[in-house]
Amino acid sequence: MTTKIAIAGAKGRMGQNLIRSGLSNPLTDIVGVFDISVIDQDFLKEMNLPNNLAITRESSFEVADVIIDFTSPKALFAFTESAVASNTGLVVGTTGLEPQHFNLLKQTGKSTKVFYAPNMSFGVNSFFNLARKAASYLKDFDIEIIETHHRFKKDSPSGTAIKLGEEIAEELNYSKDQFNFNRLQDQQERKKDEIGFSSIRGGNIPGEHTVIFHGENESIELTHRAFNREIFANGAIQAAIWLSKQNSGYYTYKDML
């Protein structure tokens, strides 16, 4: 039995990647696509989609088992409301979320099924585990995280970089208060137990994340590089298939691994 999915933000770069991944996966049927701008027949033809799809948010939530959303944090308020009303699953890969957004997703998980990951790549989520393992051995090393993305990315640091920091912090019993996002305003010596973050924007880089462990006379680097956006789209499609088989709840990539 296939999973019926609908794509939010279908006209965006990530939305179009999700459409291609969904069409190529024999376990999914795309039953809806919608965007802040109108979906017309020319777009459906360009993306090799049938002309009888749901093309609004309301109709997509009605017919889909799972909605996949990579749009923007502000869209979550409407999407979660629709998900609860229609008992539709929701896969969210949007970054730049704040505490109120996470609270909203967890609250929504009490009524329907919700899956959130700041990065849908299997490799990145394995990278988190490797970084935690390294941190457990290198407790006395200074830790810096550097992330690089395309010039169109709005949030900084990336959700993946923050998640990487959170995984390492959890391993070392650090708090998020020990994260340093801005050394320009923090003109002092580096604190021993902090995790520093740096962001680079340029070109069309899908995503690169490096964690550096600096010792007195040596350093160790772990890096994950995404060569295209297919890895994120394919991961989100797999998450949607997995989520369709779950009960109501709030899930993360760790639950699926």
C-alpha cells in the first residue's frame, strides 16, 4: 500500500526536489501540491504531475496521508491547525524554528502524527552520532562548529549546526547557554566549556557542516558535505512513509533510525 503525500511550497527549489523524489519512489503517490502562489496547469505539466491533483492547502490536507513542509516557520501555525482538523501526518524540515514552534509541533503530536528533523539526510544524522562519540573522548578539547550554505539561506546558524551543537552538548552535559553565536559582540578570551558557531554564505552550496575539536597541539575535524538536495528530499519521503505507519505523536530522526 502506498503512502499518499502532498508537498507544501511546491514551487520552491526544495519543493520541486520533493516532487521528483516522490514521483520516483514506488511506495508513494503524490496527491497534492500547493504553494503561496497559484499552482497552474503549466507547473503540473513541467513537473510531470497529473492535472487532477489537489492544488490548495485545504484540499491537500483532505486527501493526503502526510504533508511534507520545508517552507517557513510562520507557516507552521496554519499547517498544524489543518493537520489536527484533518488528522493528517506532518513531516517538517523547516529550519529557523524557535521554542514556540517546537511547543506547537509537540502539542500537535497529541492529536496527530508529527515528524521533525532539521536535516533529513541519513548521513547527517549518522554524523551527529559520530560527533557525540568524538566529544565523549575529547572532553578537554575546544569545540567549534562551522556551517556553509548557499547565498539564499536566511537563517543562521543552520538548524543542522544547532542540532549538532545540541547533540554534543547533551553528551558533555553542557547547556545551550554555553553556545557562542557571536564573537563580534563577545570580545573576550574563549571560555573553556563553550561551543562556538560560525556561518558562511555563498554560491549554491547545499550544505556543509564541520565540527572541530581543538587541543593544545593537535586538532580533529569531522565534516559532512551535501552534494545536492536529493539527500534531503529522499530522506523526507522516507520519513513520510515511516510516519504514515505510526500512531499520533511527536517523532524525530532518532525514532526512525
